[in-house]
Amino acid sequence: MNKLIETFRIVYETRNFSKAAELLFISQPTVSAQIKQLERDLKTELFIRQGRKEIISTPQADILYEKSIDLLDGWKHLYQEIQNAEHKMFTIKIGASHTFALYLLPGLLIALNQKFPKYNFKIQMLNSFEVVNALEQHTIDIGIIEKPLSNKNIERYPLLDDQLVLAGNPDIGPWLVREGTSGVYYYMNRYLEENNIHEPMMEIQNNAIIAKLINSGFGCSILSKRAVIDVPYQDLGSDYLRKFYMIERSHNVYPEINNCRHFIQQWTKTYQEK
């Protein structure tokens, strides 16, 4: 049943049997057969086929998808607990947005390892929207983001402040900007509009590259003050003071994740007070 549910989840998300087969590394007829088997087991239709490729989910499929994510996640954690029982190991997956990942996460990981030496940690660096999506898809357990995103299935906790500055020389350019789903994009766009700036732009989907270019004397951008090294910058004040937030799924039942969350909250509080 677990295999059938996993196949169903991929088909539901891709709305395409062939694409699902590619992602699962099985044949398209196998995907179709597994979905038909699941429909027989549940005695209901999950997808309406329209033509050779297009499929539409039924209301029953929508319900199953919402529940199946929790089922699969619970099974993975249960499997993990059984496999690691001898060593009492537990894996926590953390997704962090770029600025936090580059300038704060290394120190946090050292502290986490010291506090929880028997935990395994898996780390991803993503933009804020990608962190939320990863949490919703259960590919991470804890997220750290740079904008106040949330939804009904996610709990959000404020962590610490991050001052944004104008780094580099705006008279030389070009303007180095992040993609629209990044945490800093809102502030960058706001600054450009407020100052009626229409200069050439260079979009770069990585904070480290932008910071390195500016620190090398090329371009200008709105950056975290933490990213600025030995280059001129203008402090933009409280209007450009943002917060980092930690997010997790609502109704988390794993004490290990709760322990980790509480520790991160305490660590960032101590860090802010330094």
C-alpha cells in the first residue's frame, strides 16, 4: 500500500502519468496499473482521464492527497526510528533561506551538534518560498525564512532582526537583484520604486555571488548588513529592518523536532543579545 500511495502522490502533483513514471524510475504502464490497483482497493475513482495526457483529480483524490502526505511522512519517521533504534539516532531536515544559511546557519549547526550529538541533520539552502513549499511537501521538518510567509498548516515563530543596507556604488552599477520569490526581493523592488531607478539589472539567484561581486567592486544591491565586507554601504534604517522566521508544520508530534525548535529559538535570542 505504501508504494501505491507514493505513486499516487507523484501523479497527483504532476498531473501526468508519464512524468510521474520518470520521477519514480518505473514505466508508465506500471504507474497506470498501480493507480488502478489503488482505485480498486479504495473502491473509488481518483483521476479522470481526458485524452492521452491530461488528467483531473476527483474530490476523493484531493482528500487522499491531503491525508497521504501525513501518512507517508509518519511512515518515513517510523521506519527511521526502527532503523536507528540501536543507536538512538533521529534525522532532522532543515531548510534555510540564503542570508540566514550563509551568515548564521554555520554557527547554529555547531551549536545544534553540541546540544544534540545523537541527531542527524540534513540541510538545504533555498529561497523563502521554496522553504515553505519544502515544508508543505514534508521534505524538511524545520524552515527558516526571510519574509513572513505562512498558511493554515504552518506555525511561524519570529527569530531575530536583519538590517538591510545599500551596498556598493549605485552610480556605477549594474544593480544586482535576486529572483522575485526571494526574501530580499520585496525590499529591493521597493527601494528602486521609491527612488525612481530604472537602471540595467542583473538577476542572480544566489546571495553569495552577489555579495562577492560587490565586495570585488562590481555592482550594487540591497543586502543584509551581515554580507557586507570592506565596501561602502548606506544604512537604510528601520524601514529596511526585517525579521528571520522559523516555521514548522502545525501539530508536530515528534519531541525531537520540538526540542530542536526550542533550542533554535533560544540560540537566536542569545545571538541577538550579543
